[in-house]
Amino acid sequence: MKYILTLLLIASILYGGLAALTFNSIQIKIEKLEVLEQELLDKEEKGEVSYTFKQAYLKEYNTYVRLQIRLQSFWMKWIFDFPEYKKP
């Protein structure tokens, strides 16, 4: 019985740690995407969006979506409301 409780404790700690790291990564991506999205909208308005800028935005956006999917596959899907960004 003690063995099972120890395993549950270890699994809970690992789960909590990974969820916290994923959440922090999402917060960092939110900050980056807010800046990049505004720059993208400004550049699209002026008609001067470069290929490298689009690729940088796409990379950040895809990482953000992938992190959300990873976190939302857990129970946190119903707790946190993450912002939506323009799809590249």
C-alpha cells in the first residue's frame, strides 16, 4: 500500500511540474505573439510583410498552438481561457 501511495505522489509531482512548465511556456508565447501579431497587422496594412517575418510568426503561432493542445489534453482545458491569435 505504501508503494502505491509513493508512486501516486511521484506521478502527481511530475504531472504538476510538467503542467506548470507548459503553462509558463504558453504565457511566454502569449507575450511574443501579442507583439508579433501587432507587427503583422501593421505590415499587412502597409503591404510589406516579408517571408522571414511570416515564418517567424508561423513558428511562434504553431508552438503556441502545440503547447495549448498539450496542456488542454489535461484537466486544465476547462480552467484557463487563452487568447486567440490570427492564423498565419
